[in-house]
Amino acid sequence: MQEPRRARRWLVVGATPEARRSCASLVAEGDDVVHLAAPTDSELAHALGSPTDGVAVLLHDDTQALRYCLAAEHLSPGLPMVVALFDKTAASQLVSVIPHCRVTSPAEVALPSLVAAALSDGLAGVVDDGKGWTGYRASDAGAIPFEVPRSTRWRSRLGIVAGQLRPHDSGSLILLTGLAGILLLLMVDTVAGLAVLHETPIGAFHAAVRTVATVGPVPVEEDHPGYLLFAALAMLATIGLTAMFTAGIVEHLLSGRLIAIWGRRVLPRRGHVVVVGMGQVGLRLAEEIRRHGLGVIGIERYPTAPHLRTARSLDIPVLVGDGSRRRILARARADHAVALCAVASDELDNVAVAVTARAVSPDLRVVMRAGNHDAIAETQSLFRIGTVVDTAGLTAAYVVRCLTDARPRVVLSVGSGPVVVDRASGRSEPMTNPGDCPH
């Protein structure tokens, strides 16, 4: 007769959705869970004073998470630990100090499911196994090779090329208009010097530069009054065009623009992926889309969002505005995009973005980060607005399996709930969604 399994005792730190869902999953398995939202040092010491099988630190603040991990290791050395950290440098340093600590983040766990929903049909996850991309079927979680079709990648690259030197707002329009006007006058004056004054090419170009620089045309005979009148008007026009160009340059440099007019950070015109919500999940998703060879444009509502500087350093163009407005989605060329991913932290905002995206382009593939709010199920019962990826549920499934001595390879998002694929055996295990924690 098999002996009943001993009820284990876990400590969960954090009031995030991931922490609540992890607590609920552990309680559903018959274990004892101590759930503390933001414990003091004395509360943490008291919780670890009793025999504990493991600790899960699930916060959205990397600094606080590091502090709790180090304190838990000091109070109970060698205790199994799972922590959610976004910063990769902090994660590597923590693992070097606490080797038995497993570090993850909601963005990292949900990334395979988000990428699969955005770029493929019939796959529940896409991961990089070091030798190429591997896709996991939604039907049986079987692994198959995955690659974005070459035609899709070429369409996206052409969309980036088409975005070069294209105005995307009033500032870039002023800059490019001034530059185009100056170049046009320079070209016309050079041609006039060759055709009318019969100058050498270098001489004609030199005379054109003098005119555009408002230094004045080279001395010519009075039997060319038409050219003299053109040169005078060209110099007057150049004054205004130079002012426009200079104003555009100054505004472009001082405003720290998140969208460039040249290079990788231009606004793609077609074949790209629109990511709404440039938080931790959105930033990692945009990076991963880029790795698949597709263009990407981010949309962020708040101009002071902390990850905008990181996006700029990674050459990810970001449009500041409300993604639930048709005007913003039209500027992001959502009607010519491959997919739109609404991954903001507010799930109701994601629903609003998805509904607007359907209105802008009914055939657009829409992916939503959702699953914690009752309105999500109600909205889906009315009509299918997109593929829902439950980030908190996937993270909870990963955390629970890590605490119970498993080593998940990937956690997949399927219709019935998360599916955990074991790293060693490759077997898949479905997990139920227990809902919120009882604490």
C-alpha cells in the first residue's frame, strides 16, 4: 500500500498575480503555503523558522526581489528558491551567489507562447534550443522545427526599407521637407549652370552651392537675366528651407526621439509586428520578434515609462500614444502588419486594443496578454477577438514545477490551461487553473 505523500510547506513572497496564482496552485496540490505580500525582516525570519521546503519570490521590483532572496539564503542556507527577475545582469549575479536559485520572469516564461501566437498557426510555443528554432504543437505538445517563411521575412525587410526617410510626425516632416527643398534647388541650379552658363560640372556645382548657401551666384554676364532672377529667388527660398531643416534637426536631437528617420529604428511600412505595451513583457517580445527577422514597432501610452530608454538603445522604434485609438494604430501601420500583440500590464486595456485592432483590420492576427480579469471570459464569449496568453498562469505553472523538483523546458499556453514540457524527458503535463489564492 502506497504511503500518502507528506504535505510540503512553501513560502511565497509577493502580492503580484503570479504570486497569487502560484500560491493557489500549491494549495490545490494539498500543500501548506505561507503567503506574505511584503514581509519585514522579522516576519521573514518567523516564516522560515519552521521547516520549509522552498521559497518563491515573485515581485515586479528587481531590487526588492534580490533583497528577499539574499535574506532568505542568510536565514535558511541551501533552501530551494525560485525568483522572478527581469534584469539579466542581476539574474546572473544572483545565480553566481546562490547557485541553487532558479531565476525566471513572467516575460521569459510567456515569451514562447506569445511568439508562437504572433508568428504561427497551430503552434503553442516557439523556443530557441541553441541549434535553431523549435515549435511545439498545440494539439499534442510535440516538437517540430520552426522557421518564419522566407516570403514573410522579405516582406518585412522591404517594409523597413520603405520606411527610410519617411516622415512619421510633424517634426520629421519639417526636417525632411527642408532637406528635400535644399537638395532640389541644388540640383536645379547645377543643371541650369550646365545648360545655360555652359559651365563645367564642377563649376556648375560650385555655383549651385554658392546660391544655396546664400553667398550669391558666381559673376555672370548680364545677357542671362533669367538665371540671375532664378538665383535670387533660390537664395530667398533657401533661407526658409534652411530654417525648417535646422528646426527639424534641433527638435530631433533634443527630444530624444524613439523613432528615427533612417536606420533600424524607422517605422516599418509593412510586414512587421505591432507590440502595444513596452513593459518587461513587451520589450522582451519585441527583441524576440527581431531575432526572427521581422520588423517591429512598439506603442507605449506613457512617455516616462522606464523601459523606453532600453528600447531606444536596442533600436526598437516606439510610438508614444494610446494603442486603443484608431489614429495611433493607423500611424503604426497596423493594417499592414503581420500581427498585433497587446501585452500591457492592464488587461482591460489589452482588450480595448484588441477590439480596436479588429476594427482597423479584421484579418489581423491579434494576441492578448490576459487571463486574470473576469471581463476577459465575458468578452471572449461574445466574439473571438484574439489569442489569449495567460502570463500569470504560465508563470505560476513554471514556478510550481520548479519548486517540486522538476525542470521545465517550456510552458505552453493551450485552451484548457498551461502545459509544462519537461526538460529531460520531453514529456508534457497539463495543469489546471486553480484561480486565485485563498489568502
